[in-house]
Amino acid sequence: MITGIGDNPKASFRVTHGKGSRQIGLRWFRFNLVGGLGVAVQLAVLLGLKSGFHLSYLPATALAVEVAVLHNFFWHERYTWADRVQPSWRTSLPRLLRFNLSNGGVSIAGNLALMKIMVGLGHVNYIVANGISIALCSLANFVVSEEWVFEAGAKSEPGALAAPRK
């Protein structure tokens, strides 16, 4: 379990020891395995949109990120957090909305901002810059997924978009 440290639990995080640390380690490994596949999906879509359809790098990045977010959600629900959720249209749709709002928001905003800085200002190759952007957004996405999207014992009913439990 990831828990807050100090007076502000949102300021920093630590992993608890014992049985939970092995589980969080395995989940982190699975998260990154799925994320690695998502990176391949994102880069392939980005390359296709930029090179094949001649889209500008910013809209191509936003679309590529969204395709990767959808891909990752599918696999996280069935693999990374399979012990916590039972996929069904009724429960998966609200969870997908939470995932898209959180992971999608962090990924799209983070990727676009970092791409603008690295490509637009720093003239870094767009593929290299996108790989760096993905890595930098990964930890925030894991924490949000672990604590809110796929929260243990979370009710995944339609309209269940409440903030994480404290």
C-alpha cells in the first residue's frame, strides 16, 4: 500500500513493508510491463500520424497518448489490477472514465507540455522527446491508479467518481 508521509499525505509517498511491499512491487512491475507495451502503441501511432498523415507533432501526440491510455486501461484492468476488479461494462465504464481523467489527463498534459519544451524550444527529436515524456509521467500515473482508479475495495458502480478515500 502507498501511504502519505508527514503532515500532508498528498505531499509524498512511501511503500509499506511486509506482505504489501511484495504485492506493490509485483503491481509496479506489471504496471511498467503494460506501460512498455503502451509506449510501443503510442510511438507507433505518433509515427504514423506524424509521418504518414503529416499531422503536427502536438495533435499527433495527443491522439497517440489517448490510444495508449485506452490500450493500457484494458490491460491494467485484466492484468495489473486483476485481483481487485471484475471487468464488466457496468463497472468498467466508470473506472475507464476515472482512468482517462487521471492517467489520460496526466499523460496528455504532461506529454504536450514536455513535448512543447523539448521539441518546440529545445529542438529534440520528437520520438526521443516523447519517450522522455512518457517516463516522467509514469510514477504519477501509477500512484493515481493504485490509490483511486483501481483502489482496493472501491465501488465501481456507475457514477462512482468520488475522490480517493482518506
